[in-house]
Amino acid sequence: MNPPKHYSKAVAGRWLVFAATCFWGATATLARFVFRDRAVPPLTVVELRLSIATVLLLAWLLMRRPASLRIERRDLGYFVLLGVFGVAAVQGSYYYSISKLGVGLAILIQYLAPTLIVLFDLVRGRRVGWPMLSAVGLALGGTALLVGGVDTHALHASTLDWLISFSSAFIFAFYILYSKRGLARYRPETVLMYTFAIAAIVWGVVTPPWRIVAQHYDPQLWWMFLGLGVFSTLVPFSLFYAGLRRLPAGEASVIATAEPLVAVFAAAVFLHEGLRPAQIAGAVLVLFAALLATHREPTVAGTSAEGG
């Protein structure tokens, strides 16, 4: 007996979101190398990877799916809002948090987003079962174990630094929830194209392109920028949106907490950073959280995935 169509759709969505986290987590080691060893400002990398992803996606759509570039005029405000306060803001606040609080604490704060999404569902009167509530708690605890203790940077952070850092969790939650609205009307590549372009323009105003050109980065570094544009931005965001289109926002956000898990294991493999027992325990908790988040009846999956 074949599973219901909506159940197969949900399973595909889970694998797509998990694949996106694998790309994000694996390329975190490359981003870390560019920041730490090549001294490139994080926001410059954000601008470049968004710009590269926009150019490549635009070229592909012009050649293969030009119809996907058409949007209704009444939706222009939606794309501007999602591009500025979603894509641009979530990356800007996250990297600001890294610079002020350290990588581990920045990741932990941003992945408060699944908790916020589930709380939002509860406020709206939606039924949230014990598996999802348990999954959120396990994901948060597992992430805390994975990323380790508080960085010494956090001891010198100001109140404003903390406010901006905690805003990254709210912005990430908003980005996931608000993206669902556009994905109900447009294909993922359409939403990505316009939000990437708008976000790239925002950061282009902050750091004008001619300032980046004046740095005279070497060809090897530009290849790294290209890799981040493709494998840290274009590919994983495309996979994530394709999965988010098939899943409830809460479930997709919990599965996305596998990103620090992948990043830790990638660092162990490529940077030869050993895994502590606490990190292994955190990895088990995150994996268990992802399994709990997918614990839904097939009939429920089909209904909730569409509703976001």
C-alpha cells in the first residue's frame, strides 16, 4: 500500500530541510576560515554571497524559467519587507551577534527561533502536541551542548549588543513564518530571487561595492566567495524553501537546528577539532528532537503543512 500523497510530500520536505542544514553546517568552516584567517569583514562576505547568488539565480531563471521572474505589483511590498527585515536583517543581526558574543552563543540565541514559532502557534490557538513541545526543548538543550560555553566576548557586550543579538532569534522566526506566505503564491526560486536581490542592495549601501573592489582580494579568495555564494547561500536556501513549502514552519525550524550539529562534525573532520563528550550528547539530543518534530499522523501532515 502506497503512503498518502501529502505524507510523501512531508517526508520529502524533511529531507530537503535537512539537506539545506548540511550545506549550511559544512560551509560554516569555510566562512570561519575567511573571517578568521583571511580577515574579511563578515558583513562583506554576507554582501558578496548574496550578490553572487542573485546573479547566478537570475541568469538561470532567464535561461530556464523566465516566467518565474513575474510577480504581481501588489506583492512588491511583501518582497521588500521580506528582503529587508528577513534576509538582510537575519544575516546582519546574526553576524553582529557573532562579532560581539562569539560564535557559540550567537548560534544558541538564533536557534531560539523554533521556540518562538511554537509559542506563536500557541498564541494563535493552534494545537501543539507534546512531541513538538519536547522537540523544541531537546533542540535547544542539544544546541547548547553542541556550541559549548559562553565566549569571553560576551562578558564585555553592552546592553545594545545583547538586544541586537536576541533580535536575531525573532528575525529568524519572522523570516521563516513570513516566507510561508510568499511560498503559497510563488515558486521558491521567485521568492529567493527578489529577496536576495533586495538584501544584497541593502548591504551594498552599507558597504559600497567599490570599497570591496579596493581591497584587491586575490583570486583564491574570490573562489571562496563564489563557493559561499553557491554552497552556503543559493543551494541551501533553495533546498530550505522547497522543504518549507511542504512543512509547517515549526517542524522545519526544529529540523534546521541540525545546522550546528553538521558544523561541529565538519570542524572535527576538516579542522581536526576534537569532539567533547558534551558535544556528542548534544548531537544525540538534536537528532532526537528532529525525529520528535516529525512525529505526526499522515493526515495531520497534509493539513498543517499547507497552513504554515
